[in-house]
Amino acid sequence: MGQAMHIVENVPEHTVEIVVHITETLGEQRRKELVAALEENNGITAAEFCPLRYHLMLVRYDRDIYSSQDVLACVESQNINAKLIGPV
């Protein structure tokens, strides 16, 4: 039986990952623009869409800098309709 080894990323304790539901259909270019805009924020460390579920976005952020509502506001500031699903 083969064993799989995964390298676990060292994530600081103050980092949180949430799921955001995008309520509209976005094309590939618009999704890339949204990810880039979110990752420009100092407190957001990563943003990505779930493969094959482009209405769901995972956003990792520093909870010492942002709240989940702040992250949602960042998404909505890009003229995107979205709702907070919750933590991963």
C-alpha cells in the first residue's frame, strides 16, 4: 500500500479561512481580477475559487487585521454580489 505524504503549510494561529458565495456568474477574467484585488489587501493572504464550483471562493485572512465582514466588504467593493458562508 502506497503512502501519500502531504506538506502541511505552516499557517499562523491568527489566520482564518472562510468561504464566500458569489451570487452571480463571473467569467474567468473577472474571477482573476477579483482574486488579484483581494490579494492586494495587506490582511488577506490568499484568495481562490473552488475548482468546478466557481460560485464558491476560499479567502484566508489575518483575523488581527480583518473580520469576516471586512473580507465580505472587500469582495462587495469590487461590484460583486456575495454572501458569507462561514469558516472552513
